[in-house]
Amino acid sequence: MLRNEKYHLIVMGTRGEGTQKGLFFSGIANHLIKTAGCPVLAVPEDTNYQPIERIL
């Protein structure tokens, strides 16, 4: 699916994995970050939402 479309940005949630929770991304997120043809924004599960004030 990703290879058939042209995306500008992928935003996805992640869960910490490994011996130090939050240090490593899950296998799916890690694979996507390495192979996607566009930027990937991976948001950890314990991140607090704050509204966006300005985009440059």
C-alpha cells in the first residue's frame, strides 16, 4: 500500500519495546522508519498532547 501511493508524511503511535521502555520503537515502527519513502513521525504512547501553536 505505501509503495503504491505518494505520501508526504506518516504519523504513527508507538509502544516502547526492549529492556529500557521507550528507548526502542516496536518492530513495525522501526521497519517503517527505515523503509518509508517519506518522513515518519513516531509518537510514543505516553506523550502528552499539546495543541500546535505555530508551524513553520
